[in-house]
Amino acid sequence: MSQRTYRVIQWMTGDVGRVGVRHFAENPVFDLVGVLVHSKDKVGRDAGEIAGTGPIGVAATDDVDAVMALDADCVFYTPIIMDVDTVCRLLRTGKNVVTTAGFFHPSRDFREAGEQIRAACGDGGASFHGGGIHPGYAGDLLPLTLARVMSRIDSIHVYEVVDVVKDAPVDHIDWMGFGKDKDAFLAEPTILGLGLPFFAQSMYMIADGLGLTIDEVTAADIEAATAVEAIPHAEGAIPKGTVAAQRHEWTAWVDGRPLIVFHAIYVSAGPDLLDPPWDWGDTRYEIVIDGAPPTELTLKGVRQPDGALSHPGYEWTAMAAINAIPAVCDAPPGWLNHLDLGLIRPRGLVRP
């Protein structure tokens, strides 16, 4: 394993980016050399203060050209939506890019963008890697890891269950359609539904890892439950009779049969407050493989002595990508997915 220090740039400081700043400041394997922000009120502030820690001696800037010119090994790129032209520009400067913003696997949905990224990697002699919790880890690495102990696989089911009131930013409640009229919600495109191409990348990665080819990926009709009574949250309440839970299901078909099924279930309350009374339990990721032997794996936060159970979703999202940075920087140029990198060996995690 390389013992070098990696000079990194944090590109944006939202929920995931702030995790990056904190980790880069604490882990001696990394040297944080620059932080790009979007909001004017963050410009000039110490990045550590933005991230909720003490000062770390790195001032945030919104000067893209200045950040592009920095000497760095890698950019941790964490906007919600990727700008492919910007990422390609970074790659052409010779900086490796690790991102949580998409493009985890070169699936057919991102063929054109993938060609642009590969060309930029070649021009700059740099590498690109996308990671995160789901897609990017729970939906592909965990199923493939679990497959290691199987004798036969008949189907793979991946469940993402999230309580948006307890375990998600409050703005998710509105932009995911909670509080809408049920008929209107079911008739319109949804945020999760529009995200299918990104989640499907994990399906393609599972198939590639198993040596299979996906025929097509289909989406079942969305299901929704309504609030039996008003459900309070930090900025108001989900009105009685409106959407208070939603379930999406996507299936990857191989040789004419359903092989990989993703279930995305987002709720705002327990069964007593939902109609129908869905009971999906705690926020978690759950992988169920039917076959020989039938096997299940669950990933969730740890319940504390006081009974509280927090979901470290943004920490997982950030660290699933950050821990790949040394391997990406040390690898040959190109678009590198999990299958290319193999077993990641995290560095600097055990500290005094």
C-alpha cells in the first residue's frame, strides 16, 4: 500500500461535502488544499467552520478557475447533479475525480457522457470514479459481496427503506411529493422515478459481476399510502389524507426472467398513521438473495443506549466514495468502477 499523502479539493459543501471536509481535516492521509462553494455567504469563510468543526486554515472560494489551477491529486465532487463538462475539464487538468453525483457504472443510459469522461481521462492522464451508498454500495457491492457465499442465485432483492421525517433532511418531504393529493402524485413523474437510470447502474454492475447481460429494466406502478391524521415534522405537517408513504419497484430481467429487483420505500410514519397501514420498520438497506442457501444482509445505524437510532446516510454516502480516493489516484487513467478497483483498502481510518 502506498504511504503517500493525497492532495484533495472539496467541490461544494452540502450535506455530503461537509462530511468530506471534516474527514480530510482529520485523516493524515489527505491534505485539503482547496474548497469550492456555491453560496456567496460561504465565500471567504474557513472550510472547517462551514463543516461544523473548528478552523482548519482553508478558506472557501467560488472562483472556479482558481480551484481548477490548484495542484491536487483528486477532486471530491459532490453536487447533487453532475455537470459533465465541468468534470471533464477537471480531468483534463490531470486531476482525478471521485464523485457521489452519479455515473457509478457505464450503463447504456450514460453511454454518451461515458464517452466524454473516458476521452477526458485520456487527455489528462487522470481517473474518474463514482461512489455512494445507494446507488454505489448497498445496491451493488453488498449484493456482489453476499453472492460470494452463495451456491445458486435465483433472484436478488435490494430494499431501501427511509423514514423521511426521522432520517432525511426536511426538504426531502416536499420535493419527494409528501403532502400531495394521492391521485395527482401517482399521475405525475416522481423524483425517485426519474432517478431510475442512476439506480439501474447498480443492477448492471451486479449483472456484470455475475457474468450476465440484462435484457431490460422495467418499473412497476408506484404505490402510495396516505396520512390517517396530520403527521408533524420540523417545518410543519403532512396533511391528513395526503401522500405519506411511497413505494417504487424496478426489475432487471435476464434471459426473460426477473433477476434483480430494487425496492425504494420512503415513509413518514409508522403503520398507525398510514392508510394502508404499511409497516416497513427502521430505516435500512436490506439485501435478500433467494437461492441456495437463502441469505439476507441488513445495513443500518446502531441503536444507542437511550433507544435512539440514527441513520448515517450522508456519512455513508461520502465515505463510500472517499475511501476509494487513494486507489483511484494510484490506478491507471480511465473510468474506474467498483469491479475495476477490486477490494478497496481504506487508509487512515484507525487514528490516535
